[in-house]
Amino acid sequence: MARIAVIGAGMGAMAAAARLAVAGHRVAVFERGATHGGAVRRLERDGFAFDTGPGLLHLPAVYRDLFLKTGREPLESCVELSQVDPASRHVFADGTAVSLPNASRAGVLAALDEALGAGAGERWSALVGRAREAWDATRRPLLEEPLWQDWRVLGRDPYPAVRRRGLFGRGKGPTTATLAEVARRELADPRLIALLESHALAYGFDPRSAPASAAVLPYMEQTFGSWYPRGGLRALADAVYERCLARKVEFSFGAAVTGIVEKDGRVAGVELADGRVAEAEFVVAGIDPGQLAGLCGGREPWGADEVRPGAGERGPGQLTVCLALRGARPADAVHRTVVHAADRAAELAGVFGDGPGLRTPCDRPTVTVLRPDDPAVRPDGAHEAVTLTATVAAHGPVDWLDGEAVAAEAERMTGIAEAAVPGLRERVLWREVLPPTDDMPVPGPALAGQEGRFLRPGNRTRIPGLYAVGGWSHPGGGLAHAGMSGAIVAGLIVHGDDWHGST
């Protein structure tokens, strides 16, 4: 039985902690904040509750496996999960709208044909079929296994090239296309392009530079479905935390780690801000890997020939508007509606930029509207809790400390959201706006292609006993990937660094 110190209480860190505790280790978690869950946050006020991080779960099998492997109670005994149907409604710039059924390829095809015209569903279905090939090729190395030592092979994009007609189009081989190029070539219809690119944008990816393999994102959602836990995604974080406590994991909140202690060339514990040292044979770091060298006295955890943390890497942020509404939620209301940007080029320039300098948010960004049918998030049946989110430039390129600018952007998003909630402005009791902060946002999942630029540092480090977990480490961000990150780290510690993943 080893003593294990875990830095941070995010979802990946807690997933690792629970698995390690079940394996017989003594696990202590040190979290600098006041609560658990990391990016899975919650705002509560006047009987209303809002998820201010992820809003839906797209691969529940990861957490079903976690609960199965860490105790007798399955996930559904701890969290009331339900499929969201329709999975989403999309309102496009030209006013066209389509509702997509949950986890039904045939249903999605029919819905797109009816809303966008004959052939639209088949074009989308063909792209998702090719995305399945990319998923099958990379599922294990990018989700279930430690990052390969020969990680450069994952720099080749697994998304299959489309067979072309004509003298120069014969044959089939790997493509280096971006997601935007694939969308333009294979979908053509700007509404289908918006549908595809919205999945990348939601994870903070710029479709103009993201690899074609990012097409696995809508494939995952369409294949494995969209799920919602009663009480919101925070209920899932609470359940994982409770499972950790049941397995005797110790938590210390308000406990910032200021250094990683080493002895004889391997980790020996962590030093806390109050001067205490918690001894440990293993340290699991659920923080930005770019901070680890500083905690290790300048010793680099990854070698020059490995995937390393991006220097000063900063992705886009998320602007969240929480709306407390008077009036009951209509019975036919859709859980999630995506109102697409009126000007794609302006939105991408505003979020990712077309060059150095400050960025100007576009007038009508893509806004996701979440209105769950959940009594647990509203004071009574005569009120409704609605959350609006938009992917925006991080703080810095845009000054999100400017209160007037933030309020204006929130008002703009509220107006856009009326395409999903008619008469929205007249129903607002109050709103709270959560702009991006200086904290680095959680990135999207690791993707193959683009010479490995969308991979994350491996969970193993070259410092014996030190492991990395969470969204900024392999296999990247997102609830499912965070859960798998915890499983991979636990496997490496329990079975040794030669472990190659679950079978």
C-alpha cells in the first residue's frame, strides 16, 4: 500500500483517486480551491441552479466503468441519468431550423433532408461514416491507452480522404486537410458546415486549423448520445466526490501545493503553502502540466522528444449567462438549442483572430441555449432556469474585466437566444454573467493529425513517481476524456509503467 498525493480535485484527479483507493492505496487530495469538480461548476441563487461548465455528458460509459470498478453501486444508483431527445435543435443564419434526434443516424439523416433539402442528410451521414473510421483507428491510443512512446505516428490524420473523380483524383490515402476544408469539400451547404464546425467551436477548436479528425466530435455525440443527470452535471461531480469519500480518499480544500518534494531522484511528497510536507511515494498532478517544472524546482517532467506543454498556450474562453426566468418551461421546449452565427468569418476572427492584437467579438456569435426540464434547478414550476454560452476570445485579446463590455455582450447573447426562447427578455427576473477569467480554460480532447499539435503531454513523466492527469494532459479535455485520464493514471501506478491500457 503506497501513499499517493493528488494535486487538484478536478474530475480526472478524482477518477484517479477513487480507482487508486480501491486498489488499496492511501490517497490524499490537495485542492487549492474551496470545492471539488474542477471545471464542472455550479451557480445557485434564489432556488435556481445553473451548470457553468459542461452541460451534457456524451460518453456515459466512462463513468459507468468508474463506478463499476470502484464499488457495488452502479452509476445510475447514484445519479439519475436520462437521454436528451431531441439531442439538439439548430437555428441557422438563414432562419432554417432542424431538431436532431438522440443517437439515431437514420433519424438525423431524415431530419436534415426534411429541413435542408434532399441529399443534405446523406452528405452529413457520409461524413459521419468517415469520422467513424477515424474513431475506430484512434479510439484506443487517444482515449484508452497511455500516450504512445512513438507518438509521432498519431501526427498523421486518420480521417480518410474522399475518392475523387478524374485523372488526378484516383486512389485513396491519408489527408492533411483541416476540418474547415473537409466541411467545404464534403458538405458544401453552409448550414451543414455550421453544424459540423459548431462541435469544434464548442471545444475551443478553430476549424480553420483543427485536423479533419475533429469530425469524431459529432460522431461521438451522434453515436453515444447526449445525457443529462438530474440536478445538472454538478450532480455527477458530487457523485464522484462521494465515491472517493466512500473509498476513504482524504480531501484538503484551501490547500495549495507550492512544490513537489524529491528524494533520491524520485518524488517523495508535496509541499503546501502553509509549510507542511505531505509525504507520498507517488504524486498525481491534476493541474496544467506547464506548472509542473516550477513545482519541481525547474526540472522538466517531459523530455525534448516527448509531447510537452505548450509554452504560454492559451485557448478561447467561454462566456456564460445564467438567466432566472418567470413563467413555466413549455412542455415542448428543447433542452439544447444552438443558434448559429450570422457571419462565420467574423465569428472565427473574433474568437481566434486573423493576426496579432486585440479582437472584436462579432455582433451575432453562436449561442448555445440550455433549458433543462429538471425541477431540481428551479424554485418551482412557475419558473425556469436557462443558461446561455458562447465561445469567445480568452481574457487578454479581449478585455473581459470591462464590465460595460461584458454586460453589452450578455445583452446581445440574450437577444440571440430569443430564437430558442421566444419573449425571453420579458421573462428575465435576473441574470448573472460569468466572463472568461485569467484561469486557463480546459482544452478539447486530443486529436490525431497536424503533426501531433493537438496531442497533450503523456500521463507518465520522466520524474519517477510523478504522473499528470486531467484535461491538459493525455487524452485531453472533456468529461469523458477526463474520466479516462484518471483510469490511465491509475492503471500505470497499479500495474507499472509498462501497462498498455485496459483490454
